[in-house]
Amino acid sequence: GESVGLHLPTLSVQEGDNSIINCAYSNSASDYFIWYKQESGKGPQFIIDIRSNMDKRQGQRVTVLLNKTVKHLSLQIAATQPGDSAVYFCAENFSNSGYSTLTFGKGTMLLVSP
Amino acid sequence: ETGVTQTPRHLVMGMTNKKSLKCEQHLGHNAMYWYKQSAKKPLELMFVYNFKEQTENNSVPSRFSPECPNSSHLFLHLHTLQPEDSALYLCASSQAQGRGNTIYFGEGSWLTVV
């Protein structure tokens, strides 16, 4: 069936390094993708999104890359900080009857050590 | 402050109890959602309300009963739950129309069924 999944369950990096979190999706009809960050004890927080008519989008210290050919999404975090430690989810968005429904992957735990 | 407020943040209830989770959004959105987050599982969509009308029930057991009195408020009524229902219950909201509508989450209600 259609699904959104993550390649790596845990990623450990040193403070100051760049982090790359990957995500694969299988629904070629999806046209909107979102990355969320979830810190311990909190709800998912929107980080950045990208639409399928784009290959790259940059935010503050974060970049999302979309490769539609291989149905792959990645989140790059520059100069990773301890406060970036969290679980990161990619989500696939498609509409049905005028409302939005997100399908989430399992998440990747990012651990940043000082 | 996410614009989506959930209460209570923590709830412990017995299997014979009846309790309710409350969600309020201050974002002017027209769609509201309940998600369930269990350990080691992806976020699971439970219910969707669009302009106060329930548009999706994702095969949720009847011991969970949603209520949406208006576009800003959403409840999840709980009765005769099972220990396996213990999880983080997340409320979310989004604009109702069109694709690419970002979903914003509350901080969640931690439910423990004993």
C-alpha cells in the first residue's frame, strides 16, 4: 500500500555538524510534504514544507530537498545544536474532498552531543 | 504557544471511567483532527472534522466518541477504555480548503488507562 517511511530510526551527531534526515514516500500523487519536529513531551512542531513543483526550499538553518524521481525527501540541519535533539517526522499530504490529511512516517530520533 | 490548546495534559483513568479530552484552536481554522501516538508507532489519524462535519472516522472503536460543537472546539469522549488505549492524543487544526494546508498540533494529552 501507499506509505511514508524513514530510513534511519536514530541519528547521532556532534554539535556543530550538519545533519541529514531522510524520508521515502511511495505515493506519486502526493504534492505537498512537511517536516515536523517533536521534542520529548510535546506535540509535533511544523519546521518546513515543500510542494512538488519545487526541488529545494530553505529556512533558517534547515533545507528540505525533494527528489520526485526516486520519491525521496530529506531534511538538512546546518550547524546542529543540542536543542535540535528531537524526533523528526516527514509527512505526506494529499487532499480528499477539500480537506487535508497527513500520512506520517515513523520518525527519526536525532541525538546531538556537545 | 502553538495556537492549539489541549486539556488536560495528563489523564489517568480506570477502565470503567468516563472522561473527555478538550481541544481549542485559536487559528481561525475550519478543520480539526484527533491523532493517536503510541510508542514505536507512526501517528495515527482517528477523526477529522471539516466545518463541524465529521469527514473521516479511521476505523476507531466506539469507546472513543468525538464531538465538534463549532470550528474552534473539539472533544474526545472516552468510556470503557482498555489499557492498550494508553497513548498521547494529539489534536490538530488546518484550513479546510485546497491542498497543501499545514496541520498544526497541540501539545497533546497523555492518557493512561489503568
